[in-house]
Amino acid sequence: MLLLRIFLVLAILAGIGVIVVSQVMLKPQIEGIITVREENHKNWKSEEEKARKLGKSLKETQTDLNRTKGDLETTKSQLTDVTGKFESEQKRANGLQVNLDTTKSNLKIAQDELAAYANTGFKPNEIKGLVDQTKSQKVVLDGLTEELKVFTDLYRKATNQIAQLTGVTQDPPIPAGVRGHVLVVDPKWNFLVLDIGSKQELPEKGVLLVAREGVLVAKIRVMSVQKDRSIANIMPGWKLKDVLEGDQVLPY
């Protein structure tokens, strides 16, 4: 009986020892697991907050994109209107120019007839009417020419707005009649001084060609425009020959 009690006590002590050992060995692991779990929970909360902020930023970006699309459509519509007005005024100007040319021709004929009949006593009052008509039509033509310049400016501004909204840039148009010459050449920095400027409606960033005796020498871009002068840079890869003072400049 005593021996049984001893074995029972030993078994109890052994069980207590196992429990103690288990607590000592497993406690750090359990605490590590708890720490990892809390860290994962904290990271999850952080990622959840980032996702929330990202979703908010995405909505704001989508709103801005929709607003930009709306502005682009509005600008396109304005460009279409301006282009239509520009073409209409150009047609009117062309028609008036034809009428003016016709009137000038009629005036010349009338003047010749007046000279032929000067010695006959014929009064030139009929010619005066034609002269007055020509002057009147010239005033109208000058007014339409100014309107055409205004619509051209609106057209350019609308084109620039579309370029800013779409990110696609275009070279500004050069008036067809622009002609000039190179005044100064700096071969070290590849810039030129030209004898044309805003008086000839030369735009900044416009592209011109440099030629000599009908042969292409270089392609240049206007960087600064004054009234009768402008500064341009030779475009990379477009220096076919050395540019010289006196070379001709013409639209691209």
C-alpha cells in the first residue's frame, strides 16, 4: 500500500514537472505567436487604410479625368465653330477680293474711256460713281481682313488648348507669304538671327527652312520673336550644311 502511494506521488510529481517544463518551453513560442498575430493585425489595418486612401484618390482622379474630358469636348466644339467661321469669312474675303479685282478692272476701262473721250466734252461723272464704289468695297475688304485675323487668332488659341488637354503638340502654322534672310549665325551654339518677326506674323515655336540657291541647308525652330527680328535654333539632325549669313528663310 505504501509502495502504491509512493508511485502515485512520483507520478504526480512527474506530471507537475512535465507541466512546468511545457510552460517554460512553450510560453516563449506562444508569446511569439501572439506578437506575430498582433503585428499581422496591425499590418492588415495599415494596408486596409492604404487601400481606402487609394480608393479615394482613384475616385478623385476619375472625377478629374471626367472633367478634363468635358473640357476637351467643349474646346473641340469651340474649335469647330471657330473653324467654320474662319472658313466662312475666308470665303467672303475671297469673294470680295474677286469683286474688288473686277471693280478695279472696270475702273481701268472707265479711265481709258475717259482719256479717249477727254477732248469730246464728255463729263466723267459716271466714272466717279465707280471710283466711290471701289473705295467703299476696299473699306469693307479691309474690315473683313481684320475679322479674318481675329478668327485666325481664335483658331490658333483653340488649337493650343486642345494640344494642352490631349498632350499632343503641333507646330504653329507659318503664314504662306513669310520670307526672310539670316542676319547673324552662331555656329558654336547653332542659333540664328533672322530679319523677320511679329510684323510678318511669325509665331514662336514655328518651324522654318533655310535654303541657299534653291538647296535645303537646315531646318530651324523660332525661339524668340520681336517686331522685325527673331532668334531661331537649328533643329537637331537637320543641319545639312553650314548656315551662312544671307541664306533665305521660308515656311516649312
